[in-house]
Amino acid sequence: MLRRVKLIILLAVLVVVSGCSAEPESASTQIFAMDTIITLSVQGEGSQEAVDEEIQFIYEMEQLFSVTDEGSDIWAINHGQGEWVAVSSDTFALLSYAVEQAEWTGGAFDPTVYPALTAWGFTTGEYHVPSQDQLDALIPLVDYSAVELDAASLSVRIPEGMMVDVGGIAKGFISDLIANRMGEMDNALINLGGNAYAVGQKDSGEPWRVGIQDPDSDGYLAVLSLAEGGAVVTSGGYQRYFEEGGETYWHILDPETAAPADTDLRSVSVTGSAATDCDVLSTALFVMGLEEACDFWRANQHFDMILIDSQGTVYVTETIYDSFTLADGVERTVEVIAP
Amino acid sequence: MTKKLLIGFLALVVVASAAAILWRVGDEPATVRITVGGTIVNEIPLSGNSLPKTVTVNGKDGGENTVIVEEGRVCIDCADCPDQICVNQGWITDSTLPIVCLPHQVIVEIVGGESSGIDMATG
């Protein structure tokens, strides 16, 4: 009898102890960097080391890519007075890709829009509407095609008065680099200020659920399920904006006018396997507007998107329609974008 | 005697382990956590008789953010930061989307409580 009791207790202990050890190793860290909030959550053996390493990596990249830090590569290019400036291979790779993406989007994304952003006060938060004369003077300074890149010497040259800024692409670029290194982990969630990237599989085997913020009220508008992980990046005119004289001015500028994009969209979410492309496209498609964005998707179907227009109607590309659900209590018209 | 001690010890281990697991699994009540530059400066239950509650947070660079906690939700009602992004964000009701005031390095987030079933947020 005693032996049986002992056995039962031993079994119970084993079950409990194994239950404890089944809890996988995990680590999570939140930091302020790159002018945003960054969260890394990693599960798997060595997760704490992995998180620490990636945080260090983010700080290193920030030092290269910052537009305001006097020691950065970008600052050196912007203060090169029209001369060639040697940069690190990471900065060169990022800027080369930024220029390529600018071409790809027909200039709707442009890494040289910074002087215009400054004129509107979006870089400091001291918002004001510039005069049309000021804007006219700025328009020729926004021109990605004037960025010269020399791969042999890893050097960059821009005309005097112009400025490059990788704010619209660097978070995606860094997310991709981190995601690539997370292959050995069980899974990872990388979130660089709303640039969300899920790597690997969830413990439960269920798909990841990414909440998309409602541009017109509090909370979520919809949830996107990602069975295989991937990136989701959202841009909209509802977070960084100001109002003056009854008009709303948002921070996403049209490179052609140097003024807030005259768009019929409120918010653009782009999902795909490359966060860099999602980052660039969320901005570019917002600038393009509904019709042009749909045409662009039909011509390049390696990403998917969720668009919300100024009437509140939601447009979802056909490929992800089954992975898309409106959040609890949200009622909107949802249209499918067919190829 | 030794056997009895052993059984007693094992039983204790079982109870302690089970308690530890239950404590871990059980939902901790939802709490609003306010941090400045990574340091927790205030924690307020997201539910209860003390609500609604208004709290002034002293952020970096002498900035101030006014936080309002109501039953089940929290927002930054006003702030003297230049960009007003934290105020524009409005109310949050779960842990996936913290309110962040970058200029003041203030984070207002909900910890604990029932899981919303959402892993990550974008917007």
C-alpha cells in the first residue's frame, strides 16, 4: 500500500516537474531607439543572449543611420557639401536599396524628402504650414535620382542642399536582418515602432495574430492571421499630424509637391516576407491613393495589403482575404481587391 | 518513519509545484504600468472603485503627460510634448499596443489581465 502511494506521488512529481521544464526559455526587451519604441520577444535556447545581441545591433545601426546624430554616416553624407563621402557597407546597402525602391515606386517613396519634412516641422514636432514659395524652392531638392552611389569605394554623393534620410526604410531593413538571424530560435516577435515581424511558429501551432489599429477610433480595426509568420507594416495620416485653419496636415509627404500627400486613403498596411519592402510600400501606396495602389499591387503581387479609405471602407487583396477578420464590434464594408 | 518523512516531503513538493504552476497560469489582474525611461513610476489597477483616476507623469526633459485610467481603459489625455502622438492615440484596452510618448520617454501600458489573443500590433 505504502509502496503504491509512493509510486503515485512520484509520478505526480514527475508530471509536475516535467510540466515546469516544458516551459521554453524566452526573453523580451523594450527599448527606445531610432526615434521609436522597439520590442523584441524571443523564444528558444539562448533567447536572452539573442535579444541582447540584437539590441546591441540596433544601437549600432542607429549610430550609422541617424539623420540628427553628428557621428552618423547619413549626417556625413548630408554635410558632404556636394563631395563624395565614404560610408559603411550597411549604410551603402541600405541607401542603394532605398534608391532602387524609389525607382520601383515611381518616386512615391523618396529617401530625399527630409528638407520638406523639416519645413513642415515634422522632424521636430514644431508644426507649421510653409508658404508656397518655400515649398516651390524645396521641390527640386526632393529627388532620389540625384543620389550618386559608387559601389567600388562605398561612397555616396548628393548635391549641396539636398538631404537623405532612411527613416522610411531603415526599420524594415533592420527587422529583416534580425529576422534572418532568428532562424535557430523557436520563434520571435520583432516590433520596431509598428513595423511588426513574426518569425517561426507559435507554440500552440496556431497562426500569429497581428492587430491593425483603427485610424478612426480607439483599438483595433482588424486582425490579420499569419500562419507562416512574416512582416506587417502600417502607415497612415492619423498619428503624426497637426491641424491649422481647419485643415489636417499629416507627416506623409508627396515628394512631387513637398506637401502632405493628397490621398483618399487613411491607412495602408502591407504584409509580406520582406519587412523592408513592406516599410517602403506602406508609405508609397499611401501617397499613390486607392486606385494607383491597387494597380501597383496587380503589377507586383509579391506582397499583400489592407487599405482603409477616407470613407472607412476596407480593401483587402484577395490572397489574404481568408486570413483577415474585422475586430470584435467593428462594422465596416470590406471589399476584395482581385488580381 | 523515514518512509513517512519521504512521503510527506514528496507531497509537499507536489503541492508547492502545483501552487507555483497555478499561480503562474492564473491571470494576474490587469494593471496600468507607467514607465519613464524604462523605470516604473506608477502602477494602477485597470478595474476597481478608485477609478476613474487622473495621474500626472513627469517625463524626460521636464515634460508632463496626464494619464486618465477608467474602468478597463487608459489614455494620455494631454501632454506638453511637441508632437502630440501619445494624445492622438486615444484609449487602449489591452497589452498589445502601449501608448508611447517619445519626447518624454513615457510608456503607458496594460500588463496582466485576460489575453486579447493578439500577438502583435501595427498602426
